Amino acid sequence: MKFTLKDYIVMAMMASLGIAVKVIVVPLAHMITGPLFIPGGVVAGGIYMAFLVLANAIVKKRGACTIVALIQGIVVTISGTIGSHGAASILTYSLPGIAVDLALILFRVKDYGLVCCFISGIIANMIGSFAVNMAIFNLSLVPLLLSLVTSALSGGLGGILAYYIANSINHIFDEKSKGTFVEIPKE
């Protein structure tokens, strides 16, 4: 499937929003997770990984998650924003998008419903947490397992959030395409 201009705009917006939200949410999450010796991105990841899932649920084309994740990885690496791990950022940001797209291809998903978004959120956040752990933190087994369980819960909740937002956005796009929106006459 080819991507349309609308698809590229949506993917660019989701990549940008994911980075912007991460800058705000991660420091807040560190206040909760710091005393527990859990990386803040594990909890915050549910929120900013939701933008990968959201892009997929709006665009509904294979490869959308990978494109959004690659954009994020490149922008974070170049700009050095919060969450940058240098050149490793390209890998740690890209792997969640690639993993979600591969899972959708493997299971031949055609309906981006609630369960799909929930599982996509889990996959994205767990792979992201695991990748950052391997590249940066090198946690021992018990903290790593605790991080992965926490990231699954957070990612699943982010996937649910993405589903409901995507439903609202898709409903607006559907209504607009039907011509039921009231347009202001031009004078």
C-alpha cells in the first residue's frame, strides 16, 4: 500500500508528539520509579509509545509504526533531547516500531481494534524497555523482569488510550469525508 500525503502528515505529527510528550512525562515518571530502581521510561513509555500505536490505528497501513519510530530515533539522535542515548537512540527508538509492524504482519492483522492496539502497546513498550536495558542500563534479571512487567502494563494502557483517541480522530475524518460537517461559507 502506498502512503498518502495525509498519512505522512499523521506519521510526522505522531512522531513529533511522541517526542514532545516524552520530554514532559519521563521526568514525572522518574519521581515515582526512581525510589523503586525502575527506569522512568518503563512507566512513561506507555504514554509516548501510544503515539506509535495511534499512528498505526489512524493510517492503517503496514510500516507506519516503523516510519514513526525511525523519525523519532533520528530526531532524538540529532537534537539530543531527553531520552537520547546517542547513536544507540536510532536502534532503541526504531526497534519498538519494527516489532509492532512485524507482529501485525505475522498475525495478518487487518482490524486495528481495541485488542490490536492493546497488544501493540505492550509489544512497543516491552521491546523499547528491553532495547534500552541492553544498550544502556544492563539491569540484572530481577529488576529487568520487573521493568518488563511494568512496561507491559503501561504499554497496554497506552494502547487502549491510543485506540480511543484513534476512534475519535477516525470518526472526525469519516464525518468530514461524508460532507456532514457544517462549513463556514466564504465571503
